[in-house]
Amino acid sequence: MDEQPNLRNLVEEISNFSEDSVVPRVPSATAKALPAIGRVTEIAGSGSQILMDAATMLALQADSDPSVSMSGQVGSQVKMAVGDSWLIANVRTMKIGDAGEILAAIDFLGEGSKGSAGRMTNFRRGVTRYPIPGCDVLPVTTEDLRSVFAADNSPHIEIGTVYPTEDIRGTLYVDQMLSKHFAILGSTGTGKSTSVALILHRISQLSPEGHIVMIDPHGEYSAAFNDCGELFNVDNLQLPYWLMNFEEHCEVLLTTSGAERQRDGDILAKTLLAARTKGKNLETLVKVTVDSPIPYLLTDLSTILTNEMGKLDRAGDTAPFQRLKTKIDELRADPRYNFMFSGMLVSDSMGSFLAKLFRLPSHGRPISIVDVSGVPSDITSVVVSVLARMVFDYALWSRTEAQRPLLLVCEEAHRYVPKDETSSGQAVRRILERIAKEGRKYGVSLGLITQRPSDLAEGVLSQCGTIIAMRLNNDRDQACVRAAMPEGARGFLDAIPALRNRECIVCGEGVAIPIRVRFDDLEPEKRPASSDPSFATLWRETGGEEGIINRTIKRWRGHGR
């Protein structure tokens, strides 16, 4: 019976409890509507200027929602109500006005429908209606961002967590990213190689019967793809020399310049065509040119050069023939070139070579890692040129067959597509530029990876529909990326020098809107061999130096790894 008075007293205490005794809290995104942090003052086609209230922004920094607490800061998102839609924008710059107010420039990203209770749904890129000056600017909540970054039913991979949230996943749409090419940029030591491995692993898990060829100039990726890739190096590549076209033959065999090079090239064209057609049933070949990938013997080419030399009236005219014969003999005798110019590569192995290189079929191992670190430096560009051209030409000539799209990933891309048009190795530059411009038509995707985007040929980076930019410290590199990024993403660029390791800005076709993402951790066995050594730790260790030196010298002298 005593419980009734006690219950009455408790109710009275609650009723008389003063709200003044409660510690004030910033409104939560889920508790009630958030206050406006500013208003629109100026409208332009792709962006706008807003006036923000400093006191409200400072108060919101204590909010438990990280997206709300970041609202209004550079790189964060804000929203505006336009009719029955929410308009999302990114804050690009901030400054103090003449009267002490905060002025910010924003870039419009897209819009979503305003649902019940003001929730945002069906976010889509692009803007159909613009706000008018005086429109309130509101902070974006994590729930809003969840709607913005929610992946649709298109094939996609998750690569990390969207900044500044803690649980919203950053996704890449695979078809959109690969069909329009992509580039991964970042200074040395930012985690670029590990990020590349992560993306390729996720793509391989999504599509285990894919066809990916990666050019690996440092031999660092072989350890990362033991479970889903095949490794090719100078020991097992077996790249037939007769797959080279005429331009690539010239880069390997011609040693002169100017007028002499032109004459040597004319002689090579005539004799090479004769070698390709010697002993062949031309009725089965509709058209044979110096570029046709038809097997021939190097000894036949030397014999034809000798025969042509014997037809000359003056002995002094034999110098071009002698130069070509001497270079051919050098290549045949030098064991460093056995992977390409061996006498064992004369049979017609083109079908088997393409099958193993392009993973046709892949048998669950869709990636070919071509380690060119052991290739002599004077023909590395030619080897990469032949591999890249095989990818493009196969796609070109197989258009009437069941389509098998190919992805060519080129690490250290600035080596092969340099800005300098006078440097050697122009064959690889031309084929990679052609893939960048025309590959999409034939089902060839190009992935460029570089730490020096400013050294890439002009126009190549602009052909990449998706750009994944990690930290870049060089001003020229930042300017190059800024020029290649779409207008709405340029507000993110100011954050590029301040990104942490394994963080990136992603913009373009592969994402709904530009995002800042922290990459997921990759299992140690799936990481490339590119980690930095710990000098402080390793310089405290000793022992076994004699064995290390002896084993190293043995591999060094035998060109083994």
C-alpha cells in the first residue's frame, strides 16, 4: 500500500525538475532538426557563394555526429532545400569578409529527393534546380551521406571508409571505372602500390574470370598475387621477336640517326617483308606487311641482307647492311636477350602466348604480372610496347568474337608515356596514347599508375575518367591533377597535400560524387614487396653477412632473382 505515495512523489519530482539544471547540448542530427549554418549569397552554374554563421559552426563542432561536426569546413558537405529536393554541395574555400563574416565558395555535387521527416533519398549526380540567394544552408548528417554514398545495383567494389564518417563504405563502380580508364596518382611512400593491389584484388574477387595484364617495372607485385595471378619474367616470358611491328624493329635494330637512320629503315623494311613471306603460302594470307605478326627466322633476315648487299655496285654502300647484320648477331649472341631473341622462338606460338598472357581462360587467376625489371634497359620500352600493342590489336581483331574485355595496368606510367616527345621509346608512347583515346571502343581499359603526373604526356591523364589521387607534394603535380579533375571535384584538391598515407580523393566516372576515402587494410600476404625498411631497427642487427654477400654475388652474376 505504501507504493502509491512513493510513486506519486516520484512523478511530482520529475514534473518539478528544472530544465535549467540540464547541461546544454548541441542538437543531434537524429534528435531534432539542425540549425542553419548560413545562407546562399551568390549563385553560379557549377558553384555558389554562401555566408556562414561562425557561432553556429563552433557550436556544431561538439555534435556527436562526425559529419555534422565537420559541416562548413573546407572539404566537407552542406545541403540546401530546393523545392522537394536536397541539393548537396562541397565547401571549396573559406575566408573572412570585410565585416568579419565567413564567406565560403561551394561546388554543387548532386541532388536527392526530400522524403518523409526531411530524409534524403535517391541521390543522383548533377543539378536540375538551383537555390536562390537567401536560401538556408544546413549541415549534412551521416544519414544524409549514407544516402549519397549508397551503392546501387551496378557491379561495385568497396575499397575503404568515407571521410569523415566511421562506417560509410567508399565504393568504386567497376564498369564505369574500367570503361573510361583510370589513374592512380601519389608521391612515393603514400601507400600507392598497396592501394593498387587492394583494388585489383577486389576486382578479381568480384570477377574471377577477368583478364588483367600488369606491367611491373620493379618486381614488387609478384608477392601480392600468388593466389590469383601468374608471374612472367625474363625466365618464362618467351616473347617472340617476330611479334614486333616495323616501328619496334627499328627501335631495336637501328643504331643511327638522321638521314642514315632513314636509309637503314628503308633497307630493313624491304628485307623484313621478304623474311616474313619466305617459304609461306601467300594464298592463305590475304595481305602481308612489315607489321604482320608472321614468324620468320633471324638467319633468313641475315641471309637476305647479305644477298641484297651482294647486288650493290659499290662496296661503300654496304655500311647500312653491315650495321643491321651486326646488330642482329649481337642480339642472338647476348644471353640477356634470350627471352625474346632465342632461336627457340621461331615456331608459331602466337596463340599460346596470347592465351597465357591474357588469361584466356583464366582458371580463377585473372591477373598476369609481367615483371620487366630483368629486361635490359635498352629494350624495356620495346617489350612494353609489344605487350601493350598485343592487348590493343587482339581487342581490335576479335570484335566479331565473344567479347573478352582486357585491362592493361601500367605502373610507372611516366616512363612509357613521357611528356618529352623527342625521347627514345616513342613506339610505346604511341600505343598507350592510342589505347587511352580509342581503347574504350574495343573493350580495352587502361590503368595508369605514377608518382609524377606532371611528367606524363599531355592529354593522357585527361582521358582517364576516374582519378584516384593520393598525397602529392609537388606543386606541378598538383596543378596537373587539378587540370584533369572535373570542375565539381576541385574543392577536394586543396586536401591532397594534407592527405595521410593510404588516403585518397576519388572523382570521376567510378564514383557517384567525389569522395575522400581511407583505404582498407590489406592482408600482409596480399601486399606488394614495396614497404620501406626500418633503418633504425635493421641497423641494430648483425650476423650472416658473409653468406648474404656470397648468395647476392651468385644471383648478381647469373642475373637470377
